[in-house]
Amino acid sequence: MASRGQRLVEAMQLRGYAKQHALAYALGVNESTITRWKNDGPMTLDNVVTLCRLLDVSVDWFLNGTGSLNAHNGYHPAANTPLALTIRRAELVMTDRAQAMLVAFIDEILPAP
């Protein structure tokens, strides 16, 4: 059975995080933290939840290796497009005001339904 660190590497690859510094930046942690996690080092529950949300993986799968990586959402391929991944990252790091401005901008440039 794969270790938690191996599952982290797998999720990073599947979700387009080829470099750990990109993941560290998106999570607001140091690269050394990602290295520690890859080596099965300790993680806070907050970090587990934030990481699983960002990488869009099941917490059960990440922590225990049980179930499917996508068990939490029934897996929708469109949810893993570069745009969807970028928006998930933005939700984690942008202020409410910045998010509102981004939504307003996107609404402005899209054609009416």
C-alpha cells in the first residue's frame, strides 16, 4: 500500500503540480513543509483539509489510502481543467473582495445566458 507521502506525489501529478514550490505557494507554506509531508511527516488537520480541497482529493484516500482519490465528488473530468484548478487555488488565497472583483470581471466578459 502506498504511503501518505506517495499519495501526495500522485495527487500533485494528477492535478498539475509538477513542482512542489507551486503547491507550497498555493497553500501558503514553505517548500520544506511539502518535503516533510512527502516524507510522511506530521500534518495538522487544517493543512490536510486545505491540501485535499486544493488538490480535489478525498481526505479518506489521502490519509488512509482507502477508497478512491475522487470518492468525495464522483469525479467530473471538467473539474480538473486548468481553469477549474486555478479557481480552486484562487479561492484559498484571495480575499473576499478580490474574489468578488474576479467574479464581477468574469460575469462582465461572458455572454449573457
